[in-house]
Amino acid sequence: MCIRDRHVIEVELRRLLEDRSNARCADCGSGLLIKEKRWGRIYVSIDNGVFICSSCAEIHNALDVELYLVKPIILTKLGEIPYLDTGGNRKFHEFMQTYNLNIPDIRSKYKSRAAEYYRLQLKAIIERKLFTQIPPNYENGQKSIEMPKEEAKASNEGSSASYYLMMGINKLREKAKEASEALKDINFTDTLKSTGLTLKDPCTLRCYLSLIHICRCRRYAVCRSRWSPYH
């Protein structure tokens, strides 16, 4: 990292720490000793966009390290500043308050469905991606992400209609894919010979035309060189 980038990072961090909410630990509320410039005792959770003290950072590090990143503020990179700027302790507290999760229990708070949704939403904003996930309702937001996701989604009454609609669409897609794979391997000649049917039968002809239409829609062509409808 060049000296210029390091200077820009320090300027941006000082600006963010001027906010009173950022000047205190997001978890225990203790002061972060900014006036003494003891930045070595200040930590940040980039994925959550919050500032925390060294004592709470030890608890965070005891959790799943793959869930989110916690590190000393002096190791903050230039590309991570937007997470702290767009997020911040105040916005995090306001969001978690809607689920009554501004609690001392760090594990329950940061491993909740509400916190997971907040992290995903913050990441989408920073990366300028469309974020369409439905926020969890009050009851589901308080549940841990360690519980089965299907159970958590089913219990989310606020988004149950959308959830079951998407579940039905996904099942239809799976059935369509299975049908297309089955049609790809069909040998129409052998099938008709085994049943004793011919295309002179109107019902069989309609079925054959329907299969051709489905195959074409799924980009599978019926090889007519092997079998003519008028045989």
C-alpha cells in the first residue's frame, strides 16, 4: 500500500470516527479512546460495517471466522472504507432495533437472520448489485442462521406468499428440466413399434406433433431421417 492510500484511509477513518455512534463500541458501548489516538485498540467488522473495541473483537473472533471479518482498524484497506461509511454503528443499531437485537449477547446478535440480511444488503449496496431478498419478519429475524434455512423460510409469514410462489416455480423448472432430459433420449421408432401404434391414428399423430413441438422448444430436434411420419 502506497503512502498516499494510507493517508487517504486515515483521513476517512478520522471523519467516520467523528460520529458519536462510531466513537463507541457497537456492542458494549464503551468509548474507543479516539482522542488518545490509540487506534490499536479499535477494531472494525467490515461485513457488518461497525466499529468495536478490542474486548468485543476477541468474542467475535471466537465465532465463525468465515461468517464475517473482524480486524484492527489500522489494517483497514481503501476498498473497505465504503462498508464503514455506508454502514456505521448508527445504521446497524437502528436496523437491529427493529428485531429487538441490540443485546449484549454477541453470538445471538450477529448470527441471527436479521444480521445476515443486513450484511447481504450492505454488500449489495457497495457492489451496486440488485438486491431483491425479502427482509425477515420479526420472529424469523431473531432466529439463528444455524437452523435449517428451509425451516426458517417456511416460518417467515411476512413473505410466505412470495416464498411458496418461488418454491413452486423452482419445482416446475426442475420438472421441465427432467422432462427435457428424458425427451432427449427417446427413440420414437422403438417406442411406436413396442406399442403397435402408427401415425395414421389421429391420437398418436397429435401426441407425436406435441412431442416435436416440445423438443423444438427445448432445442432438441427429432431426427426424421430415421423415421418418416408416413411409414
